[in-house]
Amino acid sequence: MKRTEMRCDINKQNQIARVAWLYYVAGKTQLEIGHILGLSRQIVQRLLSSAKECGIVNVKIMHPISECMELAEKLQAKFNLSLCRVIPSLGLEKEAIDEMMAIEGANVMGSYIQQDQPLTIGVGSGKTLSSIIDILPYSDHPQHICVSLIGAIASDGSATRYDVPLKLAEKIQCKYYILPAPLYADSVQDKQDWSQHKAYQIVKDKAEHAHVVFAGIGEIGIGCPLNTEKFLTDNDVTKLSRLNAVAELLGCFINDQGEYFSNPFDEMTTSIRITKDMSATIIGFASGTTKYQAVQAVLKGGMLNGLVTDEQTAIRLLEN
């Protein structure tokens, strides 16, 4: 990095830190900070968001909400989970829920990363996991390895914007293994060709022996992540919905009974399929009204050991 570029980077970090001190410690409003530093409120908001993403501000709530703790305990008992976290969400907008989900997810993820024992960390993909890793502070844990459980290449050769395993490896400074295959191969033979490659087999073996797995839980519907990222066409989504697909884990589809089922993508999916027989601790992350049916199905199938979700989703899960 050139000296001028380094100075600009340091100056930006200093500005972010100054805004964070004024907001979190001095108790100034965003409008007041703007007046003090000669910035617009929008810029102050962006700098505060950057403070969390850069790890300059690390939010940790020391007193949990008793109602959310009670919901988490009931979910643990009902679905035989070893870990459950519920964030407050009643009366909140999606943006606020997503931000709190990222913070709590980072706390859970960080509790594993901080372990001295070397871990093989299996990682899925998606916007939720990406936001969680943005919140994680930078650290040095070369004893761990991150392993991708999902191919991130679309049929047109483009890659997803949410290459989560690489982001995590960069955040904690550890070795990263990419699953060298598209999410969905072009044919059964194409999948066999990808899967028989030596590099694929090495990564697959590491993934199947992971100590912990972090996975986003995806819903099925027009506008769902796989649809917007061009892995599924609108017609694909319609066909899957007719087959009662309500959830996806690592690009593998699950019906409303919590079961994997025969579908046109079965023989072309290259991801490492999560099953209840895996020895890893499997933690799912999902929140919001659109994710309820997907979370319910995955829990019904007994595929998770841990869950991080929101208050409204937890209430609905316990009611049904």
C-alpha cells in the first residue's frame, strides 16, 4: 500500500472512531455530531455503521431480556437444541431486527472462534451470515480452518456476492478451503465430473469432519436469495413450491415436513448436505416473518443443534 493510501485509510479510521466516541460515549445525537464535525447526518450514519463493520465498536449487551431467554429455553426443550438465542423483535422494523441479528450472531460465532483448540469451521452462505461476519472484530486465529460447504458459482460463471467462508477466514486470519464447484451443475454427469476432482474430495472430507457449522436458513419463494442471485429462475421457484419446498440449507431443498425430497436439482447439487447424523454442532441463523416456515421445517427435521432467531419467530414456533 502506498504511503498516501495508508494515510487516507488511517484518517478514515480516525474519523470513524471520533464519531463512535461522540455517539456511544459522549451521548451526542447524530445531528449534534454532524454539527460538531461539519458532516451531514447521512454521513454520520454511514460512519457509525462502518464502526461496527470495522470492529472499532463491538456491541455486547450484558443483561439479556428475560422474555427472550424464556423463549430460547422453551425452544431448546421443544426442538432438542444445545444452543438457542432469541433477539427482541416485537414492534421493530426489518432493518433493526437484521442489525440485532448480526450482533447476536457475531456473539455466538465469536464464542467458538475464541477457543484455543483448533477447529474446522464449516460455513454456508447468504446475507445473514455475511452481516454477522461484518460485525465480528478482526482477530488472529491461525489454528482454525474455514471450509466452504456450498458452491458459490452460478450457471453463467458469476459468483455470489456472499462468499461468506472467505470473509470469515479473512476476519480471523486462518486458512480457507473453497468448495471448487458450481452450486448447481449443468447435468448429472457434470456434477459427477466436479465431485470426482481431487480438490473437491479434499474439501468434502474436511467439511464432513467439521467441528461446528454455521448455516443460514433460506426460504423458498419469488424474491428469495437463490432467486435474486440468479441460481433459481422464477419458473424453478414455482416448480419447487408446487413440491411443497419451504426451506433450503446450502442450496438443498426441504419440504414442510422437514425432509429432503426428490426434485429436479437433487442430482445436480454439489453442496455438502446437512443431516442429523453429522457429528458437528450445526447452528442455523434466520429471522423475520418470511423465514418462519423455513425455520419451522428445518427444526422439524431435526437438522440443527443450535438456532439464533428473533422473538416473533420464536413465539410462532412455540404456538404451533
